[in-house]
Amino acid sequence: MRRLGERWDRDVAGAAAEAERLGRTIAGELHAVGVDLTFAPVLDLDWGASTVIGHRAFHRNPNAAAHLASALRRGLNAGGMPAVGKHFPGHGHVAADSHTEIPVDERPMSAIAADDLVPFAALVRVGLEGIMPAHVVYPRVDALPAGFSRVWLQEILRGRLGFDGAIFSDDLGMAGAHGVGDIVARADAAVA
């Protein structure tokens, strides 16, 4: 996806067309093996800090990321597949890998809203079917990781952004989810 972002810097229309083509290809390849849902696109920004997000992010520029992710979604949809944007509200600013650590993003809401929320808001406006939240703690917004946070999921995602699609928890076995207790507590927190 990073390569699409690099192309976007030189050729906006060509990068968007390629993103849409890739979406159709992904949908076709997954359907061919009986899979009817993909957890894509990654809407995280490439801040250059996160190795786990890294090349999976389209761009540092939130408008470029939104443009390319929208094109990829169009391709997925044309191939008969819904899209799930991740990792709400953005995992790209922290270096810690939520598979092995509990990442903490110390930025205020104003900074997150100005950049990281832009691709999510743009895709929500065009009907994004699903969202997967990050197992990242944003303590200046809420003490809980986003995937367990009523503030992030109900107040901001559903209320402020108007998202009415499916919310999928990320893997509850990841270290980033461990802060709310054992696996049963994590499942209960995700459902709640």
C-alpha cells in the first residue's frame, strides 16, 4: 500500500485507478477460495514510527490515505466484497506493536482528529461497511484501549462520525488487549 502512496505523489489518478484494480483483485482472489470478507483497507497513517503498520499504510498525508483507501474499497465492492477499515482511530503514530505490547499514544484528541481520523471519517461518509479498532491506549481521550472504549466507539465513531456499520474487534489474544483482564474479560469488554 505504501507503493500506492508513493505513486500518488507523482500520479494521483493513476494511483487511485491502481488501488481500485487491486481491490477488485483482492476480492476475486479471496472469493476464489471461499472468503467473503477482508479486513482491509488499513487506514492508519504512515508516521514512520510503527514497524507493524509500516508499508501497510498508504501515506502520511491523511487526504492521500483517504483517497487511496476509498479507491481500494470501490474495487473490493465491485468484486462483491465489503471493506473493513482499520485500526480506528489510528495505530501509525506509535512504535509499539500491539501484538506484543500495549501501545500508548499520548497525543491529544485535537491532534488525532486533525490527521488520523480523516481517512476514517472520509470512508464512513461513503458507506464503509466495517471498522476494526486499535488495541492502543490514547490516555488523553480514554484510559481504555480504543477497542474497549465507549468514548472511542460510541461517542466518537458512532456519534461524531456517524458510523453505523459493523465494528470488529481485533485479535483478543494480542498483548494490546491484555489490559482489561483474561480472555473472557476481553471478550465481554469487546462486546460491551
